[in-house]
Amino acid sequence: MTMSVEQLWSLPETALIGAYAEARRRYAEKKFERDTQRARLEWMRAKLFVNTPGNVTERKMAVDVSEELARKGQEVREMTRDLDMLKIDVDVIDTMIRLRGAQGGPQVHADEVAEKPPEPEGE
């Protein structure tokens, strides 16, 4: 994150919402980039599996020991870590907006929905 929590707290509401929008945009871009690389990696694995001669066990072994695929897998893991850090930035800014009483992103988390008590029937 480029700003500290104290700097975010002192920002005007419009600037804070702008920072939130920018953080969400960066998160979406990085997530798209990571998912694209992940799909390419899976495609490379499938291609190597199909093009390798031998039985299924030998093919799986060839995929598992490929240095190129291991390197690509490490890159995807690093991208995932960076993506997690961006998600933390988005969550911190969203929390800051909510604490200050402004309208943040209209997100409904699955755990919030699960904790909601069921409505009584027949009313």
C-alpha cells in the first residue's frame, strides 16, 4: 500500500473513495493477469501430458519433473501472493470507509449471509 492507515484516515471522503476505486481496479487487473497465467500453465501441462510418449504414469512423471512448468508454477504462486497483498489493501480501505460512515463497496460476504437468521414463515 502506498499510504499508511493514518494517511488514509485523514483523507477527505471523496479521495478515500477514489483510493478505494483505484485499489479495486489494480486488484481486478492483477487477478485477471494471474488467472490468465494459471490457465496457460494448465494448458502447458495438458499439452506436455498429451505429447509425451508412454503410459499414464510416465506422462504424469514427465509433467511433474518439468523444470519449465515448475518455474511457471512458482511465478503463479508469487502472483497469488501479490494478489493477496492487493486484496488486503482493498479491504483496509473498505474498512476505513465503513468506519468513517461513508458508503463503501456494496459487498456481501458469504459468512454474513450465512449468519443471517431465517425469516419466520407465514407472516
